[in-house]
Amino acid sequence: MNEPLLDRHRELFPHFADEIDAFYRQQFRYKKSCADARFPTVGIRRAAIDLYLRFEQSEVAIGHTVVIARIGFRHQRQGHGTRLLAKLVAMSEDYGIRSIGVEQTGPDPSIQNFVRKFGFNNHVDQQNWILPVDSLKERLQQVS
């Protein structure tokens, strides 16, 4: 990544992390900060949520990719994943997010169902998926 892009990426990251933190504090009514942010990752590990995001400069396009590297909620099938995707789409213009990625590190069928539901495209193997924000925005409108 060239230096001006890396500088801009580093400049945006704290704001991105703060917005994710505020979103989950509101969603789960946490009074204190719940996110651990260290460039370029944001992690949240609480009783109700286990989330790990990477805010990456895209290698293939101008803009950023947010990779959902770990996602889990104590209460599944409650719309938490859908709300996360909707939040990332809403943030996309402010942070130059052009695509959302999902990684699967273990044999979890709920991740397979999640990526199929939203139309993510397989990227490299059967454990990494990606979808442009514009496509995700359309799909979110269809499922809501």
C-alpha cells in the first residue's frame, strides 16, 4: 500500500472503531466502552457478543474492506448479524468501505447460512467470502 493511502487508512481507523463501539454499547446497553481497538482491528468480547473486525485497505480496488473475522452472539437468529451488516453499509460512505468480507476459521454451519443469505461470493476457498457494499445494500433491502 502506498504511504498516502496508508496514512489516510490510519487516520480513519480510530473514528471507525469509535463508531463500532458506540453502536454495540447502544445495542447491548453497555455503559462503558466494549471495543478493544488496535489498528487495524476492532474486537469485542462480552457475554452477549464475540466480534472481531479488520479494517483493511483493499488490495484490488480503491477503498477499504471490512473483514468480519469472528462473529458470535449469545442469542442467535435475533438479527444481530443483519444489524451489523446494515451498520457497516451505513458507515461505508464516511469510511470509504467498498466491500465486506467474512472469514470462517472453523466448521460452523451458521456462517455458511449467513453468507448464503446475503449473497456473499466465495473468495479463494470455501472459508472466505466477499461482497461489494452496493450489492449488500440491495440484498439487505430484500431481506428486510
